[in-house]
Amino acid sequence: EIVLTQSPATLSLSPGERATLSCRASQSVSSYLAWYQQKPGQAPRLLIYDASNRATGIPARFSGSGSGTDFTLTISSLEPEDFAVYYCQQRSSYTFGQGTKLEIK
Amino acid sequence: QVQLVQSGAEVKKPGASVKVSCKSSGYTFTSYAMHWVRQAPGQRLEWMGWINAGNGNTKYSQEFQGRVTITRDTSASTAYMELTSLRSEDTAVYYCARYSSHTIVWGQGTLVTVSS
């Protein structure tokens, strides 16, 4: 089973700063990787699919990159509503990473 | 619009089974796969498995293999997830989710509490 490892576990930043989140797969998943944002009490929200494509309605400050085993989610300038937990998921066997908590510094 | 409506919260004793339903509307049920994902309190998302609503084929996570069964009733546009041999660690919110290539629609979640 493919294991996804996200880093860092927690990221402390201020509004306006740039956030860079990493997701590493134990074997190649090609470009079949998605990123989600989750806030307390809510279902996850799809941000990025197929590594670099923004889902409908997702602001341009969110971008994804990578292929194979190494992927990155970048938030160019943090807004207050961006502080949440972020998960990656590979669409080969659908496992999730353990999440990165993005918190306000 | 596409909607997934799940059954209500459940309280079960250790060793029991639970069956959660997910009723679909607003699209052709048999044209999409339905996935099940759970999240224990304060924990990560866990993918449990999926069913091809058209032909009924299933695939399960190794983590839950042998304990989980996903089925569907095409006449009712409803998918089901049954989890057996429940233990306290199975206390979680269980979600159904309709995946397509670039969108995901989630059910509202069903809280299953396992407690003696």
C-alpha cells in the first residue's frame, strides 16, 4: 500500500506570508495526487487534483506542483480563512497523508 | 444539484456491527464510484474503500479488509457501508463521497460511537 508522508506536521505562519506544504509518496503515483483543506466540523474541501489543477472555485493563491513521489502545495499569500488542516491523497490506492496543520503565528 | 444524504448517528457496543447508508440524488447513481472515508476525533482521514455503483465491484483498504463491506441498491440510489467487530477505536465520523476526475461531493457525515 502506498504511504504518503506530509511535512511539516505543523506550520506556524502569519497572514500574508507564503506557505509551502510537502507530500512524499513511498512509490510513484504519477500525477494522481489531490490536496484537501479541512476545517473543524467540516468535510474536506478539494483544492487541487491531478497534482496541479485547481478545483472549481478555488482561489488562484493555491497552487500545486510535483509528480512521481514529491509534491508541493503552495499558498502564495495567506488569508485568515486559510488556517486549517491540509491533507494529500493519492488516487492510485486512495490513501491519505497524515495532514499538516497550518496555524496562525 | 448533487446531494448525498447519510443516515443518522449510531451508538454501538464493542463487537457489534454498524451499517451506514448514503442516499444519492441529482445525478445518475450508476455512473460514479462511491467512496467511504472515516475520521476519528482529532485524527487523520482514513480511506476505507469504494464501490463501482454501476457493476458493484468493490475495493477495500488493507486496514479494513475483512471487516468492511460496501454495497449498493441501484433502485434506491443508495450506497451502504457495514463495519463489523466494532471496537472503541472505530468511534469516528464516517463519510460517503462521490469522486469524479476533478470534483468530490461529500455526504454530511455519520457519527458512529462505540462504547460499552
